[in-house]
Amino acid sequence: MQKIGLIPLALPFLLAATGAPAAPPSLTEVPAGRAAPESGVAALREAALKDDIAMDIVEGLTTEVGPRPAATAQEAKAREWAVAKLKSLGFSNVHIEPYSMPAWVRGEETASLISPFPQKLAITALGNSGATGKKGLQAEVVYFPTIADLQAVPDGSLKGKIAFVSHAMKPTQDGSSYGEYGTARFAGPGIAARKGAAAIVIKSIGTDHHRVPHTGVTDFPKGVTPIPAAALSVPDAEQLERVFSRGQPVTLSLLLTPRFNGTQQSGNVIAEVPGSDPSAGIIMVTGHLDSWDLGTGAIDDASGVAIITAAAKRVMDAGTPRRTIRVMLAGAEEVGGFGGDAYYEAHKNELHVLTSESDFGADRIWRVDFKFPAEAKPVSDRIAAALAPLGIGAGKQPAGGGADNEKFVKAGIGTIDLQQDGTRYFDLHHTADDTIDKIDPEQLRQNVAAWTTMLTIAANARENLKEK
Ligand code: ZN
Ligand code: ZN
């Protein structure tokens, strides 16, 4: 994984693609109503560094709607909010595309150590968790330092016990540790259920040391009955490790009363900046409208929604682009990418030439990755060069997309990943602490500038972005 040094935001204009000093940016705005050629990109980029649209969107969505769990009335409110906002910003073809899905809702959630040292523990249920029943569950706890240790015990061996999987997630700039440590959450409950466990608690998939547990979805394989599954905050999980180090049997009391609320409606919100040349194809940009219920979903993913919307608005105001830019605000990403899948099924036969997703918080973009056909190489070169003044380096690995555009990536559609710095993302991810005060306005603006730059070039490029 390529790493580049951090370039302070105050110095973005000193480095051009070559590392040589660049001319100071032109402060001339591209006049509204005139076509924006790529040559206007520097002015658009510099203007976007003063963006207030994105923060206004994050502020509105997190204040006027707040938490937006998938397939709930709150998520429906978020769709209505987004439609009104996108219309007021001047987008075209603004509409909701509904679909149905199973809804999971949180209930009560408490945990206490019963023996050997009685005390309360901070816990939260994982999405899709089973319930303990109203009376709760008391059982002996079996400690597994890693998910591999849990995997190693025979099926049926944990009958009537609570499995505890601990581990220490390390922060990384590129977020790569999520895949490795996240397995305890994605797959741990299903594995524990197969081993016969009555319930499972894991150390939060998080890099902070606050007593705020991290939720997130888990997945029980077909045929496996969901068991109660919850995350302890990192300090509480470490406390439990210390208790185990005393060598005495450990008993936990757990109360989790989430439930499935039948099939409910969710939906995607679509808006467009119509292009001048329908044969040039669609650029689809996406972030997700839904959030977990504990915080207000500011970094996950009101920020992504705001960044792509603000950038598309800036390109729109600069003039009609060649390609249509379609803003796709996905529903139900958190619980399994239902919105992204529904969009793909409904629109896969349209000519998409590029998709890009923003769903990794609001901290600065430090690297850009591409997955383009060979004939579009000059486009990716121009985008990389135009991003360099923002302190963004070009990665050597192909872009992989995210949950809401992965099917297009798999289908061979061009993809750009504007990689955000994830060093502190998992301090806040899926916790009650995911609130707007954690967003650094200057870093949010750098995101908008990078997306505006990328979209201006990609939407106006004369080259084909898709193999013929
Ligand atoms: Zn997200
Ligand atoms: Zn998330």
C-alpha cells in the first residue's frame, strides 16, 4: 500500500504534479451559464476550497432529521429532506426510488458482570442481533483472544455459554484494518451460533478508548438462528480481559431486546445534472442517506452525501457538462447495501461510464485510485495532476469502489476512489459520538474541492471512459 507524506492544507498550491512550484491559482470564477471546459478546473478547485454547501447539508440532515436507521420512519424523513434540498439546489429529475426490505430495530440493551466482580458494562447490540427475551440471559463467558480462536473450537462446544471475542484494532490511514478486525463483527456471531453459544459479545470494532460501544451489522448464515450479539466498548472489553486474567469463572448478565419489524419501505434518492451529450454516458456518484441510530450519522455518511452533492452542484453551476452527473443517495447501506443493489438492478442497462462513492468520513483525501480502460488513461492522468495541488497523490492499485457501487465495479464500469484519511475514522464509526462537531470544516472543503476537480474533468473529457 503506497503511503505519501501529509501535506498541510495551508500549502496546497506549492506543489504541482511534478513537485515543482506551481503558478498561484486564478481566482477568476467560471461565469454561471457558460460551458465549463476542463481549463476552468483550477478556478473551480480553488473556489471549492471555500465551500459552505457541504457543511450546510451535513448540518441540515443531522439536525432536522438526526439518526436515520434503514427502513424506518426516520430514514423516510431523510429521503423527503434530501428531495427538498436537492430541488432547492437546482438539480433535475429529483425523485425517490423505493424498495422493500426487512427492518431490524434496536431494543433495550444492558450488560453486567455478575461474578467474580459485579459491575455494569457498556454495550450495544449489533444489527441483526437476536434477542435475549425480556428477562435477559445469565451465563458463563468463554474468552477468545481472536476470531481464529473461536473458529478453532468444535461445533456445539459452547452450548449455553456466552462467547467473548476480543482483539485490538489498529488505526490505519487507508482503513485496511477494518477488513481484518471487522470479521469478529461480520462473521463472529454466526460462528458462535454454530458452536452452540447462547450469545456473543465482542470488543468493539473501533480504535478509540471511550466508553462508547460501536454497533454495525452482522450476518447470520442461512439456516443459522440469530443469537443475541453485542459489542462492548473498547475499555469495557479490556476490563473483561483483566477480569479473565484472574483465572476465575466469569458470569455475565445480558439483556438485549431488538426485533425484526417485518418488511418495510426504504429507498434511494436520485438527482441529476443533465449532460449535453447523452451518448457520452452517465457518471454516478453515491453516498448513503441511512445511518446507525446511536449518533446522528455525521461522518457516516451525511458527509459523503454532502461532499458529492456539493461537488455536483458546483460543476452544475459552472455550466452544462458533457456527461450527465447522477447523484445517488442510497438507502439502507448500513444493513447490507440494499439501496446500492436496488439501484443496480433498476439502472444497470443504462450507459454508466464512471461511478464513485464517498463513505469514509470527512477527513482529507490523500490518495486517488483509478480503474479505467486503457484509452481513458489521459483522463486519469489529468485528474491526478489537477488533484496534486490539494496534496493528493496517485495510488498504484486499482480503485475498488464501495458498497453502493461495487456491482458496477464488478461489471467493469470505470471507478475512481478518492481515498480519505481514515486514521481517526474508527474512533467514531457507528457510535453515539458520530456527530457534526467531529467534522473539521477545512478538511470537508478539501473533499469538495477534490470531488469538484474530478467531476469537472471526468464529466467534460472528450475521451471515452468506457471500453467500446
Ligand atoms: Zn457508511
Ligand atoms: Zn457505516
